[in-house]
Amino acid sequence: MTRPTPDDDHFRARLLTFQRELLAVSSTDLEAAQSVELDQTAVRRVSRMDALQ
């Protein structure tokens, strides 16, 4: 087995940084992919009569 070189440590650190970034992005994507629930009380529907006035 070969001994680690300074380059190995550099690339290992970069790979670990990329891994943390990917994990953060994937957790954000999971939150964004969840269903959105419509609050009917917050949305006012306009009837045809209201639209004509």
C-alpha cells in the first residue's frame, strides 16, 4: 500500500466538500418536491357576477 501524498489529501478534502454540497442540495430538492396544499380560505374566487360588475 502506498503512502498518502499531499495531493491525495487535497483531493480527499475536495471530494468531501462536494459530498456535503450534494447532500445539502438533495435535501433541499426533497423539500421542494413535496405537495403544496391550497388554502381555500386564502384564495378568493370571483364569480361571474362579480367579474361583470
